[in-house]
Amino acid sequence: MRRPASASRLVTWAVVLTVAAVLLVPAVALGEASSPEQAPRPSNDALAHAQPVQTLPATLTGTTVGATTEAREPGPQCGGVTNSVWYAVRLPAAHRLAINLTASGTLDASIEVFHAVRSQLVPVVCEETEAQGKTSLSFQASKNGLYDIRVAARQNSQLAPFTMEVFLPTPAVAPPGPPLPAGGASGQVDRVQNINAAYSFTMRSGVSYLINLANQTKGACVSGALFAPGTTSFGGEEGEQTSALMSIACGGYRLFTPGPGEGGRYSFEVTPRMSRAGIQRFHLQVAPAGPAETAPGVPLGNYARLHGRLNGNGIQVLRLYRMEVTSHSNLTLRLDAPGSAQFSLQLRNKDGYPIECACEGSGNESLQHELQPGIYYAVVSERHHSAGNFAITRESRTITSTSISFSQSHVSAGQGTSIEVKVSPSASGPVKVDIERLDPVFGWQFYSNEVLQASAGLATLAFTPPSFGQWRAEATFLGSSFASPSAVGFTYLLAS
């Protein structure tokens, strides 16, 4: 039975396609990798086809291989991106949402969250993978708010799969928080699971309190904020705003004094640096400020040597000393401290304005400054959670001026006269007088010197020129425990 011509052509084409398929099999069997351009596009390559995240917690696998970048995609929040894929999530109630991203191979990726508000995508948060190919983030999602999540390869990155975990982390702590123990409390925060910590403590109106928030993780930047009694929210919910009474940025200490009728149970919130992954540890302590920590300060008399101790991980973070300067003086402050102690030594005026600070080194420090009469403060404070004992010494010496004169300007050779030296203000102490004679050819030549004792600002030296000629004398007040040295030029005498 003869086959129709059309049937013969169908058989012929079937054979050709079969042979072609067979010829293509070896390339697939050899497992040759396809280039990204040849790879199929992921189903969620376009924002319009974002993969919904419907059940939490969710572990999702995706890939940037074959992904493209749409012409109208929103601009990147944290660096150039290519080959993006999209996810979408909507929560039935306001809650924080957390995402962990783990990139495979050598994929360097970014993860960005946008809040879809009508036709606009409002940037919320963005993070890039670190050296290990991982990153994490969290953000406050509003009730029924639609959030689009973009995972993309960074510029010049290899393309590869990734895993993304989406979950509801531990809720943020609400005020007022548990009572803060007298010895303080240590804790930890991070940008995903423990977004904050909170403590409460009672403060009385008119009493000054030191609040010390110490960072205890290298490279961390834990910050804090103080809230008034009765605060019901720290303002973390979308749209909420709660003003803090005082903030401590990146650790440190502050003094706070409740005003009239403002005593009560205050709240203090601790938050991590959101750009840093991992746990960030801290220690918080609050205590009433003592007389050595706030005005009027501890009196520091002239040549007094006082001892103290600082501990940056506790509440002993500074010591305040008050100095009364009674005359135009040269002040020297000396701080003796262990070589490992990073303590600052500051000089401030009566209004608290910094005059000078030795704020960079460690161990012993000193300051020298010329001061007018008045009230001044010396402050010893810790840096970088240093601890150790110290001693501070003050040395104030009145600034003096010295004058010298012969009792006569012209005498006969062999006739006695006197040299008078005055030190102002009336200071007592040693005075050195140098006398020179004039050689007409070689100039002034040393003749003699004497050390006198000035009393109440006056010293007198008898002098008899032994021969004809010109003579001159100069004086130097050598100083004392309470008066600075000073010098004066020459006074002249003619003997004939």
C-alpha cells in the first residue's frame, strides 16, 4: 500500500528532527553551563510578578541567574544593583518584620524594602551582604501595608542562588521597662531580634543624676534615650513620635536633673547601630551625682594633691574640682594615672567653657595656662571605659614683673651706691643681679653677680664701682612656690 506524499514528508521531517535532537543530546549530557543570558528568567523577575510571602516564618529560595533589571525599577538605596527579583509581603497587623539573606557561591547581593503607597515605592531599608555572603535587616511594617522586597546582585558580582528567611522577630520592648538595679544592668541589642532594651528608674525633682551607657562590644555604637514618666511608647510604631528628654549617642554619660514637679518613674531605651550586624553589648547605670561629680565640685587648693578613681563601666565616670585663682597666675595641673588609663584632664572657666584639654593620650597628663583672677574648674573624666586610680595636683604661681635701678646714675670712682630691685606684686624670693663693665674695644664684660633675698617685693644691693667707666646691671627674680620668675633688662651707671 502506497503512502500519500504528504505522509512521506511528515515521516521525513520527523526523522530530521529526531536526528537533530540526538545531535544536541551530548552538549546537555556533558553538563555545559548556560550563560546568564541563556538561563530562563525567574518567575518573579518583574515587580508586577513579585512572589507573595503568605505564611510566616518563611524560608524562600531564589536566584539572580537569568534575572534582569526593569527600565522603571526604583533606584538603589545602597549601591548599584543588577539582575533583581521581587517578593511582596502584607501583614494583617502592625509588626516588625525581619529578613535574613544568605547568598550562595560568590554572589554579592543587596536586599531592599520598599513601602508601596499607591503608585509610589517609598524606600524603607537596605542592606548589602558582608564578606561571608550574609546580611539581615528588620523594619516596622504597618497594618495591611504592602511591602515589596528586592533582592539583586551588586555591580560586577557573579550571579547565583540565595536563601531568604522572612519572620516576625521578638517584639520591641515597650516602656517603662523593668526596674534598673542599683548596680546597673548589662544587656545586648541587635538590629533584628533584640531591636531595643528598656529599663526604668525613679528620679526626684531637683536631684541631679549621672546616666552612663557603656558600649561593651568593640566597634559597636549603642545609643540611648531618656523618656518622661507616663510614656507609653518609644515611638517605634509607624507614624508615632515620642520626644526623648535626653539622648546619648553611641554610648557615653550625661547629667540629668528633673525640674519642678517632674519626679517619678523614668524610662530609658537602648538601641543598636542599625548599620552593624550582630550582637552589641552594653552596661547601663544610673545614680545620684555626688559633690565630686557636679557643681560646686571639690575644692582644689594651691599645691593640693587629691586622689580619686574612675571606672567607665560603672558610674564613676568623672570628677569635678573647683579652683579659686586670686591673682594673675600661671596654672599647672598635673594628673598622675596608670599608663593604660585613658583619662582626660580639662580646664574650664566659671561658665563651664572649655579652656584647654589634654584629651588624647593615656597615663600622666598636664596642662599649663595663664589665668586671670576668678573661679575655674578642673575635670578628670574617663574615655573608652578606662578604669584606675589617679591623683591631681594644682600649682598656681602669681605672674610677676621685675624692675632694677641704681640709686644714682653718676658717681665718682670708688664712691658707694646701691642697686634696688623691685618685684611686683610684692613677692618674696631669691633675686639674681648680674653686673657688667664696658670695655671700649671689646664691649660689655662680666664683672660679678649676687643672689639676694627679696622681701615683700624689695631687694637692695650695695655697689661701689672700683674704677672709672660705664657699668650696668640686670636682675632676675628666680620665683617661689607662689610666684613665677621674671626678669628685667639693664640699668646703667657712669663712674668718673
